[in-house]
Amino acid sequence: MNLYKAIGSIGGLTMVSRVLGFVRDMIGSRMLGASNANDAFNLAFLLPNIFRRLFAEGAFSAGFVPLFSRRLQSGGHEDAEAFSNEILSVFMPALLLVTIVFEIFMPGIMVLVAGEYQKVPGKLELATELTRWTFPYLLFISLVALLSGVLNSLTKFAIAAFAPALLNVALIVALLVSPPDKIETVRLMSIAVLVGGIFQFALCWIAVRRAGVRLRFGRPRMTPAVRELVVLILPATIAAGVYQISQLFYAYFSTRLGEGALTNLSYADRLNQLPLSIIGTALGVAILPSISQAIARDDEVEAADVQARAFDLSMLLTLPATLALAVAAGPIIGALYQGGEYSVESARITGNILAILVTGLPAYVLVKVLTPAFYARKDVKTPVRIAMSVLGLGVVANFLLIPVMGIYALATVTSASAWINFGLLFGILYYRGHFRMPAWLVSRVIRQFIAAAAMGAALYAINRAIGGMFFGSIVDRIIGLGALVGTGALVYFAVAWAIGGIDREAIMILLRKK
């Protein structure tokens, strides 16, 4: 039941941030369209987020949380606090150095990543200027990742899950106060990215202090604790580096696909990321401390049980999202983004990209569920080797397929790579005996697929009946989306409940506790 509560807390507050993100994109798409200015901003927003995932998320969080949890269990609060301060004293100067280097060499970096923008007068210069505003966001959001690791280890999930909402609030304010000029609008948005990062850092810093952990910026020293973390996360950081190189190729290719390509890809990926962040990230964050503590007690049975229940919950929530976004990608994109400067043709292209991307959504989420089983056992190398192999193949596949499939190749390769990654992770865990799908889990997942098929048929029927409403007035779009989401959810969860695709006993216990 603690898993359900943790997922509810993290997922619910992440949902707040994502809804605000959609409000931001709905306003931005109508004001900027799939324009050169919007492309420049999306590139400026992408680059610090690429390095955020390299330095702050994934490997760092997965290495920090088990070590912090172990010290909390063995040495108590003071030992865990001392460990955090040692890490912070090294982490901060490293991030500051990276930020300064990129600020100095930004023009050359942008030529390497988006040299094709030079063919459009002023586009490369604008992208460079905007990225110089957004890149310091990396410093603050990376520190937020460390603070979030402390809070999550103390099972205080709410603040860390809510913090990203502050970024979207800052961007929405920038859009609402901006003048009717696209260049000035994206300038204000870039400044708002930095302001949002500062607000997130301030919120998490206050929350950590209220949790009783006193962090200080001390003199950097390579202590045994720092060395242990570096040794643990270095292989994963190298793998993340390979992944970020692939993301740079993603940006590189998209900048060569014409005006609006990067914008359309960004809008599609944001919808694809919605269930991934709410379900996959929430599950990964919630189960890592539980699995780490179970393994610290040498309780493999409990660790496997947590993993199995996370697998069950991820499939229960991911399958309807996948079907809904795949079957109704066009209507959803049209209802959210089309209008003002954002044309029907741009919405059609973005809808097609989304329909391809979400075919890999269950795999994306399950990768988030399976990797904590490696990290909790201090095995970072295995997921690293898999990631390096899969993402290397993906870069090669993009080179081969883009001349044939154009913009849709990027989405196809991304989805296929996720399934290969999941298959290899699952196979290795199975071979080592760390995770076997029990009979109850296999049976339940089969029932969830049946419920998803019923929902898919219902969504297809609704789309054929009221498809025109998704491109109509605001009222029509709200009604259409409401009918689509409401009917889909009702059919899926009703069928799943009826045929045993949901853990009815756990739900009833939770309701009684409420």
C-alpha cells in the first residue's frame, strides 16, 4: 500500500506540472507556430535538458539514493547528512565549470549541432543567444536532482514531484506578458527557463532543511564517500553520454529537416513523455529506495515482490495511455495545438509522429521499472552496456532511415530502441534469477491487454463519430477530448475490473483506509 501511495503522490503532482506544460505549449503553439523562432527556442530548451539528464538524472540519482539510504539505515541521520554535504561540495564546482565552458564556446557548439540554421538569416544567431540564457538552468536543475534524491530517500516525494511545475509557471507568465513579436517572445521564454530553475532550487533547498538535513557548500574534497559514488555512477554517466550524443544527433537531424521540424518533434514528444513521467518516473523513484532497503536487509523475496507489483501497476496504467495516444493521435494534437500560427498541416505531421512514438511507450516505462533492480544491487555496468549498444544502433539506423522516411524515422528508431532495451534488461534479470514474472502477474497482464483492446475499439468508434469536433471551436474540442478520454478510461477500467486486470483487493484496502 505504501507503493500505491507513493505513486499517487509522485504521479499526481507530476501531472500538475505536465498539465501546466500543456497549457504552456497550447499558448506557445498559437503564438509562435512551427516557425524559425520556435525552432530556435526548442533547440535552446533541449540542450540544457540533454546535459541535465547526463549530470543530474539517471545515473546520478540511481547511484546517490541507494548510498544515502544505506547510510541512513546504518549510520543514521547525521551520517547521511555528512555524505550529502561531501557530494554537494564536489558536484557544485563541477557543474559551474561545465556551465562556464559552454557559455564561452556556445557559438561554435551551435554551429556543430545546428549548422543548417545558417542558411536562414539570423536563425543560428538567435538560437545561440537563447541557449546562452537557458544553459545556466543546468546548474540549478542539477542541484535540484541532488536535493530531490535526499527528499526521496526520506520518502518525502511531494516537493520533488511538484518542483518542475514552477518552470512551467514561469514560461506561461513569460508568454502572457510578451509583446506580439516572435523574437521577443522566445527571448522572454529563455529568460523564464533560468528563472524557473532558480525557483525549483529554492523550493527544494527549503524542503530539505525542513526535513532536518543541513546542506552546506564546502571545500571540494575527494573523500571515500565521493569516490564510492563516482565509481558507482561513472559507467552509467558514460552510457548516458552515449545517449546524449544520440540526442544531439536527434537535434542535428531535425535541424536539417526544414522549418518547424524540431518544433513538431518537440510537441509530439511532450505528449509521449506525459505517461512516461507520471507512471514510469514515479514508479522508478518510488521503488528504488524500497528495493535498496530490502537488498540491504538481504531480503530478495521482498525486492522481487516490489518489482512485480511495480510491473503490474505500470502495465495497468501504461496500456490505456498507449492505445489512446496511438488511436487518437491526430485528434488529440489538433485539439491541443492547432490554431493561430499552428497550421492543420503541422498538426497532422505532429499527430503522425506521436502515433509512432507511443508504440514504444510500454517499453519506456518498463525500462524505468527494471533498472532499479540493477542499481539497487550496485550493478550500473549492465544497464550501461545495454544502453550503449542499443543507442549506438539507433544512431546508425537514423543515418540509414532518414533519407527514406524523413522526420518519421526519428520516431520509429526511438520506439524500436526502447523495446530492444527492455528485452535485454528483462532477459538478464531473468537469467540471474533476480526477477521472474509470477503466474499471477502473467495472468493479470493478459487481462490488461484484453481491456486495452476493448478500449481501443471504443476510441476508434468515437473518433469516427465525432472526429470533426477536434478541429472545431474551443467548446467542441473540450467536448470531443472529454468524450474521448472519459469513454476510453471508463471502458478500460470497467473491463479490467470485471475480468481481474486490477488488484481489486489492494484497491478496496486503500479505499477503506481513506
